[in-house]
Amino acid sequence: HAFDYHQIRGKKIIIRRAKEGEVLVTLDGARRVLSPDMLVIADRERAVAIAGVMGGADSEVTEQTTAIFLEAASFDPASIYHTGNNLGLPSEARMRFERGISPELTIPALKRATQLLVQLAGGKAAKGLIDAYPGKQEREPILLSTGRVSSLLGVDFSLDQIKGALASLGFDYKPGASASEVRVTAPYWRSDIHLAEDLIEEVARIIGYD
């Protein structure tokens, strides 16, 4: 999310729970009354955005904006759904976060956005960034077998075909306990992959089946 830097009081933002009865006018012009079970992005004095749902009008980037403060984050999907649902507030940001976004994407996204602002808008990037991420999350490998693939798709694929399809999508793999099994680890940008069935869907999408 992009904020007008000069509208950020104290030139610093934090993530906190909303205060009881706290009010924020969002980008759609609506006056939103918040509650403590909602996450907000706040500066030193007040909330400036509803985390993962919508920004606030007071810190909106306008034609008069000369400095931008960029924030990239990953929020818990359940928390975003709860907040957006209680406020009756649909948004593109809410939709993305409810689907799940890997924390590993935040820094690359922030750097890319900065690069585009410099290249396309003639901006000048400030040095450094602030990262509140505690550490890289290790993803558990998923056990996948040729038998499981065949039972769901009704088509026999070799283990090499399965590994080739998944490798083309950035998945990593290691041998399983038997010659018909493989342990697959999803890339950091695929936070939607949790089960063997998710992997099988990807195999079917790449190889195809009748």
C-alpha cells in the first residue's frame, strides 16, 4: 500500500489493534467505526489503514503528493476475512489476503514497486527498508505417490512425468520412501499448496488428462 509520506504523523507506521470506537474514513469515502478485534496500520496518532482491507483517505496518494511511503505485508487470512466481513467492506486487497499471501513475497514486491516508481515516474528511492518479519518459514514437504495421482485422475503418470511437471512450476522435490513416491516442497510464492490433492491438480493442469 502506498501512503502520502507527508500525511504520516511522526514519519513512522506500526501495526496494532484498533481502539474501541476508533473511526477511519476509508478510500471509498465511508466512515468506518472499528473495534479491537481488527488490525490497523497506524502512525503515531491515529489509524491510517485497515490492515489488509483498505487504506485511509487522510493518507491517500493524490496529485499533490511529492513523497510516498510504501508498505508491503502479509496478514492472516482469517483475520482479514473477519474484519472485512464485519465492516461489510469488499476490496481487491481483502480478496488477495483472504486467499493467502506468502510473507516471502513482501520484500520482492516492495523492491519491484520502488523500481517502477523510479523508472516510470522519475522518483528517487530512499535508502534502506524496515523489515518486521521474524524469519523465513520452512515449508513441510508433501508426500506424493504415483498411485495417489492415478487414483484421483484415472490416468497413469510416471514419477518422472510428475516431477517434471512440478519442477516446471518451481516446486522442489526429494526421493520418497519408495520408488513410486516423492516428497515435494512448494515454492514460497505458492501459499495455496497444502495437500497432495493440491499437487495433483497442478500435475493435471500441466500435463493434462482425458
